[in-house]
Amino acid sequence: MERMISKITNTRKNDEDELSTYLKQHPIIYSNEYDILQWWKENNKDLPILVQIAKDFLSLMPTSVPSKKYFSIGTLTVD
């Protein structure tokens, strides 16, 4: 993660890094009609490293295991 952050902060021209560019943008008002994946696709040129990070997080596969069972330590108990 530290490597990614250093890459983000050291790759922009004019001493402005991707993270600063992203944080300076106006907030997006979320609605059900808004397509966040489309937003990242449109901003790929300006924020290429952050787009890669977003892909990693937005592409996580959902699991069919109920969260209560998944996080329960009851199944780890040995009788």
C-alpha cells in the first residue's frame, strides 16, 4: 500500500498528485441512477493509479456465505 501511495504522490506534473486532484473535485451527490463505474471510466486519464485502486476494491466478489456465519468463531471451536 505504501508503494501505491508513493506512486500516486510522485507521478503528477506541476507538483500536483492524483490524490490531491481527486480530493479537490466537487463531491458527487449519490443517487440510484448514478453510475460510479462510469465516473471512474471517464476519469481514467486524469487519475490512472486511483482508477486501478478503485478497480481492486469495486471488483470484490460477493459471497453467498451469510455474514453472521462467516464472522462467527463458533465453527472454529474444537470439542
